[in-house]
Amino acid sequence: MKIYVIDSWRKHWTEGIEWWRSQGHDVKTGIYWGPEIVEENDVVIFHPVDNNLKAGSHKHKKPKNTVVIAEAVDIDIYAGHLGAVDWSYVDHLVFMAKHMQDFAARKYGAKIADVPQTIIPGGIDLGKWTLRQGEIGYNIAWIGRLWVPKDVFGALMVFNELINKRPTSPWRLFLLHDNKWHPEWYKNHTLAYLEANPELKERIEWFHHVPDVNVWLDEMEIDYLLQTSQKEAFGYVIAQAAAKGIKPIIRNTNGALDLWPGGWIFDTHDEAVGMFKPYDRESIRFRVAASYRLFHRMEAFDALIAQYA
């Protein structure tokens, strides 16, 4: 089967593409759309529903023998992308979680009501995300973009409360980010907070992109992942860290309790601080292995595609 994945983010589909290739499929990927891509392949997947699909769906007629699948992420819903697509161009719309599908239905109503839809959660290749070794220590990671919805400022507040309540423990926070602050006032607000709290600033290390997050988590000897994002469609970084046996500590946003164990989720900073305690790495990894393995995700996509054979 000839498959083309238009993955403008270049991250969520990497393992899935490798999976399909290992099954003997001819799979190509790129970040830009062109009508010839849809014409020359059996299946085309758009992830996310960005300008490629918004523009292309209005300009061209879909070939009869090509299956076009759109996989929406949270920004597609919040930023209005789903409302700008001509859905006659698309055979199927995929969401990674029920709360995202429900939100899209409320926001877009009749515009997407007649589009066939399926929920397919994210999936992790456990063979690539290796189990962390060693005793549980004091190193915390935060991974995300430096913009308001990902809320690095919230992570700093939790971490500040942690070191104030347990000042004798050698806690450190490692921030892996894209170095693109948005908006500017958020950058100024966050950096001013750090300047006002010198001990907090001293315990933080900043990293702008790394070649391999899996390796970085091992090299930094990360023991906890602090996730303060205000919205997530799935949260790949959560699944990836948990696959390594690193305990996620997750803000209770819409859908979090449907995706992750309640023992990983906090409502208040005080609750978050109480969750930084020893745990069993194997049990953390097991929760991902039981629900979010890559082959489960890819089998679901295979079954979806087979409907159109």
C-alpha cells in the first residue's frame, strides 16, 4: 500500500511511519501538501489539520481511489482549523481522545457532524523508550513550548513551592523548550518571577532542543515529568516519559482523568508537591504498555483504512 503522511510537526507520526514500513508498505512523509500527493497514493493522512488541508480541500477534487484521513489535535479545534476545511475532500476525521471529539462537536456542530469520525489514541514504541535505571532521585523535567497554554510559569510556581517546603532536598528542574516565547509579556512576567526568586533560578537548567529526548531524559537522570499544560489532545510527552518509568505529575485539565491514572493528576500546587515521592518505575511503564502501545494505534489505523478498501 502506498501511504503518504503529511506531518507538518515532524514528531507524532515518526514511529507510526517506521511501523508501516516494517510491515512492507511504501510510506513517504513531508510537511507540505500538493494535489499530486493525493493522486499518487492509496492513503494520505494530514496531521495536524493545518493550512495544507484547509487550502487544498477547497481548490481540488479528491481522487476517487485515495483515502484521505485528517487527524486533529487540540490547536485544530481551538484555532478554528476544523471550520475552514471543505470536508467533502476528507473520508475520515480522527481524534486522539473523546474529550477532543466532544469539544469539536460543540464548537463546530453541523460543519463536521456528517464526517465519519473515529477515536484513535496516541501510541508509544516501548522498544525505543527504554526504562530508566537507578534509584528515584530529585530531578524534574518540564517539556513544552514557551507560550501561555503550556504554562511554564505554572511549573515554576509548583517547583518553587516544592523547594520551599522541602528545602534540604536537592531538587532540580530541567526545562526543555523551543525557545519561542509567546507573547512577549509572558516572557517578561516569567523571567521577572525568576529574578525575584534567586534560589529558584539557581536550581533550574534550560535546554533548547536536544537530538533525542529519550537519551536526554537518561542523561539528565530525570525522575519526574511535571506537566502544567492547560490543554492537551493526548500528551505524547506524558506517554513517552511514563514508558521510561518516569512518573508524570499532570495538571487536571479537560480529559486528563480519562487518559491518565488519577494518582498522576493534581488540582492544586499543594497536591502536586505531595506527589513528588518515591514510586515503582515498572508500574509507571505498565500503565502505558497496557493502554498506549504503538501497535494498538497502528492496528486501529489499519482497521480504519480497511473500511475503504
